[in-house]
Amino acid sequence: MTYRKLIFNTAIASQKPSNKDVCPFCDQTELGKILDTKKDMIWVENKFPVLQDSYQTLIIESSWHDGDISAYDLTVNHQLFTFMFEKWAELEACGKYHSVVLFRNFGPLSGGSLRHPHSQIVGFKDVDAYAALDRRTFDGLEICGESEEEAKISISLYPLQDFTEFNVSISNSKGLNRLADSVQLLSDYVLNDFAQGRCSSYNLFFYRFEEEICCKVVPRFVTSAYGIAYGLHQVNQLKRLEAIRDEVRIKLAKKAKQ
Ligand SMILES: [Zn+2]
């Protein structure tokens, strides 16, 4: 496989605010260039673009500092997904980037530096971010199939990294609200039920395969030595994956009754 890398600028990184500073997304007086707004969502240029040869932007999702996808009102979450996907498509359509990615960090182990809920849309001038994807990681033990009410959900049997990783997919963008609902349910499951509430961090990674849209919901823990050293992935025993599947099914059934 070709070795691909992003060059990181430490001089810019050292100026970045942290959670100890006044929150720049609450304060909003020193945001980067604002690209668009809708309700209280703001699409802005990242003021601290630490990656060379890329265009880094953020969606500040809400004025609620302690908010999260796991906790937004249903309609607010639908609006957020619509806005994120619109802006992702817009950056792709401008034609300046070889590839454009959409993802989201939440919590101290997710790679995010600020608590205030935000998503990232980043364009790479020369790098194809999608060149090394293995389609096997997007399938696995099925929790539910796609229907009028639900997105398809599975637990990866070949996770990108280790342990549990959920795949949520819809066959085309008409199902975006269903995707938003399932991702919301899984984010809540990851933070509050999974690992007895000991998981503080997760990522959302978004992908498109022609019409199909997939979101990976990835609980985050410290990266294992096996993974770094040898590229070996740790996967739970099937009976544990089946127990997780059953817990999520119960949660889905409860939601359907509401
Ligand atoms: Zn804030």
C-alpha cells in the first residue's frame, strides 16, 4: 500500500485554544471566516489550519456548549445532518480538492481539542483520503436491515481499529433523517450504556459509495500496542458482539414505541 501522510504545522498548533481558555465557539468574536449559517449552526474556516495543503473547515453545531448528537432534539439533529451533508457536497463540488472528508470527534480520546460540539469538513489538495478503504470494514453482524423506519446497522467483524465499531448506512440521501436517528441512538448507547458508561469518547466518520451513505460510530479507547506495532486488530468474541447487538435492538424497539 502507498504510504500517505499529512504534514502537520506545529507552529500553528501551538496557538490553538484548549478547553482551559474561553470557549471560542461560545464567545464567537474571533471565529475564522464564516462560510454559511443556518439556525444556530455556523460553517466556518478553521482559524488554526494545522494541516498543510488542505482546507480545514468546521461546523459549530449548536450554541449549546455541552450539547452533543446523543442529546440534541430530534429535529435539531435532522437539521444538523442536512446542513453537514450540504456543506460536504458543496466543498466537493467546488473542484479544488482531490478528496473531501466529513467527520466528528467527541471526548478526550477522540482527537478533538475543544468540548463545544463541532464537526469537521476538510478538503485535501493532493491526497485521496479514500484510497485505502477496505469495504469489508463496512459490514458485519447485522443489528437491523434498512427499512422505511430504520437505517441499516451492523457491528464490524473487520473493524478499522479495535473492538466495537458500528456501521450505519442508507441506500441514498433520501434516508438522511433515518441515518441521523440511528447515529443519535448509537451515540447515546456508546456514551451511556456500552462499557457501563465508561466510554467518554467516540468518533463519527462519514463515507459515500456512489448513492450509498455510511457512517461509522466508533467508541474510542487508548490505541493498542498490537495495532500500532503489527497492524493487528482486536475483535470481541462473537458472543459479546451478539450481546451488544441485542442491547441495541432493545433500544431501537423502545424508540419505535415512542
Ligand atoms: Zn462553547
